[in-house]
Amino acid sequence: METLSVALALSGGELADRFTGLLDEHPMLDLCGIARSIPDLSRLLKRFRPDALLVSSLVIEEWGTWGASPDASGPFPPTPSFLLVRKDARLGKEDLERLFGYPFTFCGAIDTENMGAEKLYELLSRGVAAFAARSGPAMRPDREGSRGGTGCIMVSGSKGGVGSTLIACVLASSLAQLADKVLLTELDGDRSQLLHLKPPDEGKTLLELLPLAEEISWDLARVSMYRHQAGFRLLPFGRPQTWNSKRAAFLPDALFRNLCFLFDFVVVDLAGHLTEWSAPLLRLAQGVVLVSTPDALSVRCARQAAARLRGLGLDTGRIHLVINRTGTRHSLQLQDITQALGLKEAFPVPSDRRSGLDFADLGMLPRAGSPLVRSVSPLVERITGGPSARAATAGNGRGRSPWRTLSAAVSGRSG
């Protein structure tokens, strides 16, 4: 048996909850994202290249209009697609195939009323196998080569007080100069430090959006998340009194899975160190920035953190070590630290007292051209693979669709 990466494209309703539950129930089905709009779907297909797409007729119809508009950006990978239909749908296979166009490849219909997790897996695996046999290896989804990562960057301190939150803010600010959609968020249930970077009455918190984890779309993110003057969206964790530790087990997956394809980059400031409930997010991470200072205690803690990251399955190449507040006061050199941690390189950040005080006292990010911002540039280039052009933002064209009559006959507008 082979694990299948599956995406959902639905406009809303109970179908999303039902099929999310079915996908989560089967160990060989991996839900990579839920698209609620056509631009979100285009980003999902490009970012994750799913093995299979479960799609409603309404989404297919909207894609037919949007795909012909000047706002559409391609090319899109050919995607094995399965139409969600009601049991009493009166369309034959030829009708269903005519509903689909590039990049969707019709691979079967899924009964929305009588479907179990095992049966769903059998239908999807059979359809994907038939798609691969028809298309050949060159047309099969290649998730590893589609983007080079999810765009999710986690920032963890070796211990408290090493400046990991400031580094996360500077990283998000720098990435916002290269991409249009950058999010800075945190996973700190004890002290939500990012709350101090926005006006109290503007923008939602992570805890407030958590109930909408499966409903999140770019339109919702745009209106509900505060846009910082540095260019990134801000999503603080929320007030500590609203935090319930019992929710930790299911906090990360649903919300962060969707945020990772809605945004070009998601910078996550962890709670000073790795915790049991933040560790599951590592499977979504393109890389982890481990922040330490050059003193012996911090380096010992960083060594333990690096060992734990490896133990959780993160390869060494995805661990980026930042040594903050470097100078002449400490006897440990960068080469000594990297050798102790088993890493090949470290990114030194010089002590920048003015930037540190402005951030701690006033909530101000370091100014452009400051020593701290300049020193983070090599780390940004390492994460992005070099200087990048600004990412294009997909539009959402609307108009009358030639697919309207045909799709109206399918499942009574499933989804």
C-alpha cells in the first residue's frame, strides 16, 4: 500500500467536514490542504502537487471561468481528479469527462452519501494508478520538485532569552521584501509576545481562527489577520487565559496545513523551545532556525535541541543555526559551536543593542540597514535558495461559464 496525498476543493458546507474525517481516518491517506476559492486551489496545486484531488462541480465550473481570465497564472500540474457526486446523479462517464479540462484529469466519481475510508482509499488508489499508466512517469505528480519546500520556517530558541522572537520578526520582515504573502505567527500558550506588535483591536489571533481551521481561505486570512507595516501578516497566539492545554493535541495540523499553501512563507515563532505539541509541526517545516547565544549554557541547550530535532526526523540540512549577540566576550568560536552541534555552518548575528531595546521597550522592528537586519540576509538567501523576485498574486476572475448547464446536473451542486 502506498500513501496518497489528497487535496479537497470545495466551496463549503458539510461535505468538507465529512471528507476531512474520512481522509484523517485512513492511515494511507494524507490530506495536504483544502481550497475554498479558485486562487487558493491554484496555489495548492502548485505548492503540493497532490496525488489526487477531490473536487465539487461548482469548483470545476468556477475554474472554467477563471482559467480563461488574464488573472490566471500557470502552468498547472496535471492532477488526477475525482468528482464528488450524489448517488442519484444522472450523468454518464462521457458527461463527467466533458466537465473536466486542463489541469484536471477525470479519474472517477465519488459518491458523497455512501462512502467509507477504506472504500475511498481503494477508489483513489485505483484511479491514480490508471492515471499513471495512461500518462507515464513524466506526468505523475512530483511533490518533491514542485517548490522545494512548504515555505514554513520554524524559529526555536535553545533556551529562553536568546532572542528567537526578534530573529523571527526580522526573518518575516526580510521575507516580506521578496514575497507578497508572508505570515508571522507563534506557538506560545504562556506568553503571546506577538500581541504587542499590533493594535489591540485589530486582527484576529490564532486561537480565534482555530475553530475555522478547515474553512480558512486567502480571503478570510486577508481580512482577519493584521498587516504589519513591515509587509507581513501577523497572527499572534492569543490571550493566555483563553488557552486550554487539552486542545494542544489537535492545534497544529488543520490550521497550519492550510496556511502553508495560502502563504508563500509562514514563519512560526515557537515557545522558546520545542514542546510536545509543537513537535508534530516539524513534518510541515521547510526548515528550523535554531537560535542560540555563544555562551556555554546556551550552546549546551542548543546541542540538546539539535539532537532532538534529528530524533524527530529532521535532517541536518534543514537545521539553520543562528548565533545571536556574537562579539568578543565569549571564548566559544563559531567553528567550535558548529562542531559541537554536528552542523556544517552557523549564521552569526552581532550584538545590536539599539535594535534589541527598541523591540523590547517599544515593539519596534529593527530598521532597514541595521546590523541585525544585514546579518540575517545570508540566512534568508539560504532559506529561499538565493535572491527571489516578488511572487505574483493570483486573481479571482468571475463571469458566465460554459460549464454551468452541465455542472448544474451533477449532484445538485455538491460541496
